[in-house]
Amino acid sequence: MTTIHRPAQGIPLRGGTQTRDSGMGALATRPVVPRELRPFRAGVDVAGAGAVGFRALSSVMASGDESVTADVPAAPVLGGGVVARCALFGRLTQAERVVQISAPAGSGKTVLMRSWIAEAGLDRHAAWVTVDSEERNPRRFWISVADALRGTAAGSALVRPLTAAPDLDGWALVERLLADLAPLQDRLWLVIDDAHLLGSGVLPQLELLVLCAPPELRFVLTTRHDLRLGLHRLRLDGELTEIRTADLRFSLGEARALFRAAGVELPAGALGRLHRRTEGWAAGLRLAALSLAGHPDPERFAAEFSGTDRTVAEYLLAEVLDRQSEEVRRLLLRTSVLECVSGPLADALTGRPGGERILQDLEQAGAFVVSLDARRSWFRYHRLFADLLQLELRRTEPHERAALHGAAAGWLAGHGHPVEAIRQAQAAEDWGLAARLLSDHWLDLYLSGRGATLVELLAGCPGRAVVASPELTAVRVAGDLIGGFLQDAERHLAVAAGALASVPAHRRGRLQVLLSVLRLFLARRLNDFPVVAGEAQRLLALLKTADAAQLGLGEDLRAAALISVGVAETWAHQFEDAERHLTQGVALAREIGRPYLELHGLAHGAHAMLLFRPDASLAERSRQAIELAEHHGWSEEPLAGVAYAQLGTALLHQGRLEEAEPWLERAERTLPAEVEPAAGMSLRYARAVLELARGRYQEALAAFGGAEKLAATLAGRYPLVTSMRSRMLHTLVRAGQTERAERALAELGGDERASAEMRTAEAALRLAADDPQAAADALAPVLDGSECGIRQVRLVTALLLEAQACDALGEQATAGRVLERALDITASSGMVLPFLLDPVPALLGRHRRYRTAHPALISQILDVLSGTTRSAPSPGGQPGWASRGSLDGELTDSEKRVLRYLPTHLTTHEIAAELFLSVNTVGTHRRHLYAKLGVHNRHEAVDRARALGLLAPSAGRTWRHSPVT
């Protein structure tokens, strides 16, 4: 007899005996009640413990709440109304020696195998053995196996009949089967259904058969939990195919096919809701289909379907809950009030140790428990099973729910899970505890980009509790800011501050600081620079005192203060101070691991600076902000919208209209004006300029009007408003509405009319009136330097208008010198937009024929004006000027980012630091760039990229810290 090491017995499902799994994976020819259930794991099994479990659960729950808006095609249906599981059929067909289908009751294991055998035509080549009860008699089991093998085409000639002779034990029977099957030449499948019911005496004998059988004998083991058969050896050799719960989960298309086969046609929304509630569990879908047959209101049924549905509840009670011991049952019921549970938390609610062992046993046995982390320390229950448990808890312990929620809140608060603690306190209706926890932790949620969670938690508190608590009223201010209700925020802030004296003394100091933070955030939204500066300075001073540590304040508030004051300083034209504070704030946010604050600084700071001091580096800064937002899942946040607007505006300034528009459109979808009025104002300004550049004057005027309305909601006045009005006058002139433009100009105050912006608008108006001398007179203070503070873009506009005036006055030589100066500025900054807003194609064409330092730039501008080289956006949104050649392969997004730094003086190490990449990675991207460009060094790469339009025209000098875009 062959000797083998007998493996230990697997962990059985605790409590009671187990019966055969019918495996209802799809509609059968007769209505058999399904038996398999287990929650799917897609996107849930993540590394880590503790809070990781809650984060994983939150992502699953969030995704599950989304409405299905698009219909899905149904999967194919086989004979008898069985849904074809085509992907799984393919895996079975390609399987090697052993297939283990391990999933809980009702997952569809049995139906999958029967339908595959029928579809593949293997009826005479597959032996089927069902373990009807926990098999303690090895002889009976092996006789069943032999009989099944004899019923196949190949086995009928090889396998001898077996009887339950007293001298034949299981080992002898296995050795006899091995001897009989040794000559096997044809493929033969042995399916052992419900293999988890096999006793410990049979499993080592089965392992001997699996490992020593001829290669043409293939095994399929369907089981509710993994069998201890030494299958790890086959896994290493690639001879084990494993099909698990997630694989058996029905897709939407398969669910639709199942319902149709039952005569039920569901709208997409109802189908999606049932699919989410059942988590694709075959038995749950089948039970829903049976209940839906003839139901008058499928939509209402789908909305109300839960584990308390009679058919589902009966199934779960019979198959799971009634089979558990009293200890396990107590744990399941008392922890059903939780969204996810750990062993120690279960111990706290049951008052008994051993919770983690029980949860792990249940999870391994396929008892509707899903582990949420790799350490198997946090778990959740299948949604339908949780519904049933909560129903049973209300029936058996109706007065315990509040106490259980309260105990859970206390444990979670003490173990670093504040969000879950707040939810449990709210469920217990302990509004005092909920208020304290929410007040203590709202700032962390706000600064972490979890605004939606903050608003949800606040909504969980009744209005009377909020009104009665100055601390919750302060939290309401944060919710107002998140929703863009700035007037409500001002009102609630005043209420909270007025009730400060009623707060207990030991909590008053912290609330006072938080009110200062809220004043800072609100003033930053309104661009109220004096208040921003005052509150920021107060916070920065406080953070240097001993009180800061006592109040639990950290560097995150310092970063928030620096970034807020930096943004406000930018809008106030204090550029040097703004650059310093923004750089410090972003660096500190990155250092302390506050990516949302970092995004705040990158998006708002660069966006505002782009309006006043544009250069080619700002597009790269906006892309960094967008990449940061995408990395953290904030692509639909208003802050991401600010970055989209920033990139669109940067591209617009570079004259890349076709590339700018998709980014501006995306910003318009994600950036509500009420949330960020200043950014919304500048976004509408950018849209107006885009329409003006395209000659769509009415659309431009409408966008200008929207921008000016938003400007009226901000505190104080800003130079940007004058700039917008100036461009609006330009638009009126271009549209031929000179009388309207004259009236608007006449209505301006003296200071605004004397500004550089309005002087350029007046010059455009005078040129339209055929009075070039008056235009030149209006521009004189702008061009002779007496008008200070004019931006480069506006200066180029003034130069273009001056060139037109000089040309009209017959001073062609002067017009050429003025035009050359405008080209000098454009070449150094890459800002082509003025040439599109005040086009002078005839002057440029003539100027190109004479001496100029910028013939290529003139050609590019003329091409853009003629519309011949507008390039479409690339998938990465980073195209350059229109290509004038070809590449040996498309550049990747990473290669494009490295390319933009090549014209600078940064070393490879410095480029790597800027892009947060390793030096080796940058070197690899550079080598690939050289190969695709067909060059051998950095200088050649830059020249070639410019010739191909991948980089903007040469600036005449290179910036050390500003990559060319």
C-alpha cells in the first residue's frame, strides 16, 4: 500500500449538520430553491487592518449605491432556461489536472458544472458523485466513485465493479481504482459535488487519487470551503484551476438573462438595484425572480427587496443561522448593527472572547462573511444576510439595539475610527456624543478631501441637535462651505460665535480656534484679503504657542493658513509674498501627507497666478494638480475643476484653442460657481476669451456677463474685473457695436477709464472709428511706461494696437519695430493669445518678408489664424503645436512630461525631483525620447521637438525652473 501524509481536517461550518448543496446558479427546468450564498470580494480584499476595513467597505457601499442608467444586453440562455456562463465555460475547458470550485451555498457551482458538461458534450466522459451527507464511511464513498466511473465511456471498460466487502477499506479501494485507471487513454472527468461534506478519513484517500491518477483523469471538486488536499503543489505546477465566489458572481447581463428566462423583464434601474442588493448571488437572484413573477410593481419590489423577504429569510435561516451554535448566533446577531466588525469589537458587543476566531471560521466556511483585509481581521456580512440578522435581533432582543450602538460608538471612538463612531452614536441617538466627535474630527475630514462624508454625518444629526449645539453649528458652517452656500455660512458662523460662552470651558478654546479657521476659509472663498490675512496671521501665531499642542492643533493648520493667505495675496497682486507662502504651504502639505491641501495650493495658486503673470510653466503646474487629483480619486471635485480651468486657460494663452476647449468644458462640469466664486469668475472669463478668439461675439458677451455677476459676489474689487470689462469692450468693437462700446466707456469712473486695460479698449474703439492718431494717444501712457503694473499679455495687446495705428498713419518702419517688440515678448513667454484677439495677419505677413528674429513664430501664428494647424487633443490632453514631421512612435505621457523639462537648465536629478520620479526612470524616458526623435543628445532633442511642434517656439532664453510646454 502506498503511504502518504494525511492532512489535517479542514474547519467545518460550526453548528449542526450540513446538507447537500443544490447549487442553483441559474434557472433550472423545475423550480428548485437555491442553496448557495456568499458576498463577492471584488475590490474588497485589500492589505492592512483597522481603518482599512472601513475604507474598503465604504468604497464597496458607495459603488453599490450608484444607479444603473444604461441597459445591458442579456447573456445567452441554454436549454432548460439555464444561463450560459461563457467565461467560466472557457476556464473549465482550458483547465489542467484539478478544478476546485470553492464558494458558499447558492453560488451556482452545481448548475455551472452540469450546464458546462451538457454544453461541451461530455455526458459520456464525466463521472458525477454527489456527497449527500457528511461522509463517514469511506467504503461507501469509493464504491459510489467506482460506479460513477463505470458509467462513462472510458471507465466502463477499465473500472471493475466494487462491493462493500469487509476486507476492503478506503485505502485499498483507492489503490484498486488507480490500478484500474492506469491504462486510461481518453480524457475522463470526475466531478465530486459538495466535497466539503467529506469526512476526515476520506480526504487523505482522495488526495492520493488526485496526485497519483493518470494525467487523462481530471478532477472537479465543488465545495463551500477549500479542501486540505495538498493542492498547493498543483498550484505551483500550474495544474490547479480555482474558481471562487467572485468568479461565480452573476454579471448584470447574466442577471438579466436569468430574469428573462423566468418570464420577468426588468427596467435597467430595477435590475441594477436587485443586482447590488444580492451582490450577484445566484440564489438571491433566483429567489427574486420567483417572487417577481406576476408582481404588479417590479420597481417597488426591487427597491424593497432585502434579506427580510420571506423566501430569502427562510432560506438563510434554514441554511445558515439555525445551523450555528448559540455562541456564534449571539455574535452574529449582536454585531449585525455594524457595517463591518473585527474580533475585538465583536468581543466588546458580546462580552465574550474569541470573536476573531469565530469570524475567521465563518468566513472560511462560506457562511456569508467576507474578510476585508489581507490579515483577515475585519469582516462584513453579505447585505441580505445582514438584513436577516437585524430582523432577528429586533425579534429576539428588541431593547438591545440602542445599547449595542452606544457600546460600538465608544469602542470605535477609542480605537481610532471616528467616522464609524459618529455613525454609531447617531444610531444610538446619543446626540451629545455625536456632537463632540463630529466637532473634534470635522477639520480632519475637511482637510482630507472627505467633504461628502462630513456633509453626510452632519445630515445624520437632527436639526434640533444642531441648533442646540454651538459646536455642531460650527460644523454646519463647514458643510455650507462644501456646498457653496456662502451666505448661509456667514449666518451660521455668526450664530456659533455668539453662543461660544455656552460651550463648556474645557472645550471652548478649541472651538474658538476652529471658528477662526472657518472665518479664514470663508474669507478665502470670498477673496476678502484683509480677513484672510488677519485670521491666517492669528493662526500662525497660535501654532507657535504651547496652547497649540494642548488643543491638538498641528502642521495641517499651518499649511492651510499658508496656502489660504498665498491665494489671497495672488489675487491682491502681492506676487512675491504669494509665491513664498504657496511654496511653503504646498511643501508642508506634501511633507505631512495632506494631498488635498497640496491640491488646493497647486490648483488655486497657479490658477490665480496664470491670470496675472502667465508663462509656459503654469500648464505643467496645472497638470501636476490634475494628476494629483486623479491619483486620489478627486477628479470630480471642484478643486479638480479649478485645475482643469487652469490648464484650459494656460493652453488658451498659448493659442491652442482646440486643446483648451475640452479642459474648459470639463471645468464647467465640475466647478460650481457658488462653491468657488473667484475661480468660477475666471473660468467664465476664459470661456468668453475663447469665444472672442473664434469670432463668436454674442457667446463671448454672454460669458463676460456671467463672469461680472460672479465678481459682484466677491468682497472688494479686483483688477481682473477691469480686465474683463476691457475685453468686453473689445468684443463690442469686434462685433461692430461701437456705439454701445462708446456708451460703456463713457459710464466708467475716471480711475478705471485711465487704467492700461481701458486705454487698450479705447484704442481699439478709435481704430474702429478710423482715428489712428487718437488710438496712438490713448496707448502712449501704456507704452512709455508711465502706466505701471501692466501684464505682459495686455502689453502685447497694446503693442499690436499701436502697430496698427502706426501703419494706418503711414509709419511702416515704426509699426515694424513695435510688432517686433510684441513678437519678442511672445517668444519669451509663449503667450500667443493677443495675436488671436487682435489679429494683424497683413502686418505679420509683410513683417516676415523683412528682417525679423521670429520667422518661425510668425508662421505659426499665421497658421493658427488661418485654422490650418489646429491640433486635436491627445488622450493625455497634452498636445503641442501642430506637427510638422513624424516621429518613430507616439510619445507616452511620461515622455512628454520629461520632454518639457529638456529646454531648461535642470539636471537629470533635478528633473526627477520635479516629477517625483527616480533618476533611472527619467533616464529611461529620455533614452526613449531620443530614439523616437531620432537624435543623440539633449540639444538635438529640443531642436527636433520644436521643429515637430512638440514644444513651443524658442523663448530666446531658457528658464531654470520653468519647463516649456
